[in-house]
Amino acid sequence: MNPIKSAKKKSKLREYVEIVGTALALALVVRALVIQSYHIPSGSMKDTLLIGDFLFANKFMYGAKVPFVDWRLPKIRDPKPGDIVIFKFPGDGKTDYIKRCIAVAGDTVEIRNKQLLINGRPYVTPESVYKDGTLLPGTRDNLPPVKVPAGQYFMMGDNRDRSYDSRFWGFVSTAEIKGLAFIKYWSWDSDLFRPRWDRIGRWID
């Protein structure tokens, strides 16, 4: 056996292991602190986001949470009205939800017969849709004025009549926020069993 040749083989194997290990470590860091992929399983954000859309979320915009420790990286800015935010559902702290930020700390939110008011003024976004003309009892279509507390956010789905959001379960805290959705990188229509080519690579507004 040639000891020089054997040493070269071991050196080459070690080099490959180090390359793969470094790539995996970088991928984990990127996923944990920079960008993460998500898919849309429900229609609460129609027509902005459809079932079968896959998107990337910017995690460092709001200050990514560092895994295994109870602190976050410095943020670029706080969520603001209009942002499409991914967060942990306050009800269980585990399930990922995606909704549009409607109001921030200090704002007063009210709904009168489906009309959304922020600080007493109508708040209309071109993305919001109402697909049910009926008025239902409860907070979906009529919400008494509520003031958003410090460190909290009011979230709603763009498909207003088909969204389970802050109207029903309350506010989202800063600690529960994970990232800002910013681009659709893939979209699959399961009914027609084909990609939605016109949605792929589109920025999310």
C-alpha cells in the first residue's frame, strides 16, 4: 500500500466533508436569521396570495430571533401598516400565520358594517376584497373601537370575509413576528395540476 497515495485520498475526503459541512452550516444560518421559505395553505389572503403559492420571507428586517436563546438580532425597522407579515399564531405559539399588518401600537381599530376605520378614518387597501355580501353577528363585520397596545400589532387577511385574524383572536406581539413576505418564487395550481407561471418571481405588495 502506498502511504502517500492513501494520505492524499484521506485529505481529499476531508476536504469534501469540510465543504459540505460548511455549506450546510451556512444554509442553516441563512434559514434561521436571513431568509426562510413558506407556502400558502389557505385562501385567507386571496387574491394577493393563493393556495399553492410559495414565498420567501425576510427575517432580518424585523430582527430575526436567534435559535435556542431568548433574544433577537437588531432590526432594520418595525412592521408597518401594509406589510405582509409572517408570525406565530398567538393561540398556540407554534403555527405560522401570514396576514397584512393593519394597525400598530397607539392606533384605534374599528369596523362598521365591514368598513375598516383606523383612528376614525376609513382605511382602504386595493388588495382587500369582500366576497360575502351578508353582515354576520360578531366581530367579523362589526368591531367596537380597540386601541392597539404597545408592542402589539393588528393583523387582517386580504380576503376579509374568509380570514381568521385579529378580529377574532386579538393582537400579535413583537415576540411572535418572524418576517416580512417579499417575493413569490413558485406557485402551483393543484386544481389544474400545473404551475401558475404568471405568479412566479413576482414581488408581494
